[in-house]
Amino acid sequence: MGESFVIAVDFGTAYSGYTFNTSTREKENDPILKRWGAGEGLDTPKTPTCILFNEKREFLKFGYEAKKAYLKMRGEEAKKHYFFEGFKMDLYNKDFNKDLKIKAKNGEEMTALKVFSESLRFLKDDALKTISANNAGSPFTASNFTWVLTVPAICDESAKRFMKEAAIQAEIITEGYNKLIFALEPEAASVWCKKLPADGFITQNHIAKSLDQTPGTQYLIVDCGGGTIDITVHKVVEGGALEELQKASGNDLRGRTVDRKFKKFLREIFSDGVWDEYELKYPNEVQRMMYEFTRLKQVDENVEIQCPDSLGELAEQKKDIEKFFESVEGALWDEGYIVISREKLKTFFDKILQGISQSIREILNKNLNIDFILTVGGLAESQIVRELINEEFSEEYKILCPARPQEAILRGAVLYPCGENVERFDESKHKQEK
């Protein structure tokens, strides 16, 4: 099997996914990205980073499926199961080691290593299954591929050692086989964006440009993820390789705060305990509304969300549904639809926009030679976020955002083994360290 057989796994704080490349020809070097969410009526480039274990702590499900199964559980059944969501956030600023434990929703603990390794095992097995199906059923094993794992720019050595151990437990790396590479997320995003022509970027208030590859060019990468905002300064050196000059992370700035504000607003509209009762009785429907909002929050206009029948019925038991909208500003009822005004939608982004702006400004104040600002990550899908960055910084800097910014890291990671500064993992060396 050729060296260019690659599987890249982006194991994210909020969402995870993978891309693969099984072409030995340069021309066909465009990665294939697995799509998720068909069972939920969705089509997304990643699946939620959540995992479900049974009472014996055996793996059950990952991603959308895990969330759906857990939300269906009631009382005692839910208490017996171990459900983890957004668990990477629990590990920031902690020393990664084999005995580190994290808490499930039922209050019980499991080792972080098991939670991580079973997540990676699921993604590995799913990738091999998908690739075999795409190649007329030819069976593939992990050792047919070079594996790329993405890690944040702020990832330290203890975190990398921990991820290596998780990859060994997940049998991504096995005895005598050591093709594992770590890709720093901003570098992976750069690798993809370097490939894009000018029309591969979303243009707003500026002339379409591609990413400047002239040696000496410096640019800022703002990765607006679902869990963290990471900012890195890169400099292009001779031969097109990248040198990292600076990095920062705003771990308290989460894309999901926007979702939380949306849900809080729904609770405000459907007062008198209506929303609380709805959440308790129909958790899967609430989840569907949240998924729908993920798509809707990308626009900068009024958003319309269809009101589920069961929510409408619960509301009508208290009073006429229009009455719920009289006491709130920024929303109205329109024949079965909840309409949220553009102005109200923007307020959900206030805190995160302030944080992004402040984090960018802090780094720019230290470095006056930056030519570009490149934005990637799921939150960069939002027009409101892109407009803020444009409004604040486009007079002084060229702003670039690739089309489908949430996919940039994944698509670049699969091309990473061909690039410079590749950090390979040698298993024999790792064994001596232990």
C-alpha cells in the first residue's frame, strides 16, 4: 500500500471527524471527508464529541448516536450509564497521565485514557469501514495507513504522550507499526488554505485573494472552534514551510455559549415552567432544535424555527401561545414558527465577539508585521463572526476565510504527511520511554 494512504482524525473539543486519502496519484490528492448526522436528518462534516458506556463501562456509542441514546434514557437507566460530553475541556491545565480521571454525567468517574482511547477506536473502526465500503469491500486494516491526529497549538508534551498512549490502546498503532503523526491544528488549516485558489475563500468587503506564500509573510490564524478560540502567528519561510512565532488560547471563549444563550432565550419565551417541562419530557426534540439552530446561526438576518407540536401543546395548556411572546423583546410568533430578530440573534454572540476581538488585538499589538488574518473553525461559518472581524480589522489587514471553514483543519490534516515539520511518532522509542 502506498505512502499516500492517509487517515486524519480531528478529535475536537465539541465535534470530531475524519478525512482519508486512498489515492496514489497526485492529481487525485483531494481528501474524502466523512459526513455525519443522516439519522438526525443532518449532513455535517463532524459529529459531536460525546461517548456512551454501559454500566460495565463497556463502549456503546459515539457522536450523534450516543447523544440520542442517552437522551432517551430515564432516571435509573441514565444513572447506570456513563455519558461524557465536551470532556476535552475538563483536561485543560491538568497534567495528563494514565490515572487521570474524568466525571461522567451520572457523577461517576472513569479514566480519561479509556474515554479517549474508546473514542479514537470508534473513529478508527468507522473510518476503516467507510474506506472498505468505498473500495468495493476490500478489507483495510489500521496498518495500511499513515495516521494523523490533530492537536491544538497549545498542546504540551504530556498531552501528546497521553494521546499516543490512547492511540496505542485504540490499536491505531500496534506492535512493530508506528505511522502516527501529530498535526498542529493551525498548521493543518494552513496546509489546506495554501492549496486554495482565490475563489476558494469567502470574500467580504475585499478583493478575492489566495494565501500569500512569499517567504517572510506573516499571518494570524484564528481558529474559532466549538470549544476554544486558538490564535497562532505563522511566518512563511524558504520552501513554503511555516514557522510558528506566537500562540495564544482563549479557552473560556466557547462557540457553545451562543447555543446556551439561544436556549436561555427559549426558556424566557416559554415561561411558567413550560420550557422546563418540555426539556424534561422531550429531550430529543430539544436536541433537534439545537441542531437546527447550529445551521441557522450562520446567517445575519431574522431566523425562523419551526415550533414542535409538543412544545406548542404544552404552551397552549397554560395560555394562548401568542401571549408568551408579548413579554419578550426580539421574538414573535408567526403561524407555527418562532421568529428571532437579527438584532436579538446578534446579542447571543456579544461575549464571544468581544473575546475574539480582544484576543486578536492583544497579539496584533505585539506584532506589527502581520499581513493576513485567516479565520477557520466552526464558528467562522457564522456571518456575524466574520463581519465583526472584517469591521474591526480589514482596514489594516487582509482578511481571509476559506469556504466551509469548519472543514479546513480536517482537510489539511490528511495532506500533512507530505509537508514540512512533520512530527512522527516512533513506537520503539516510545516503549523505551515507558
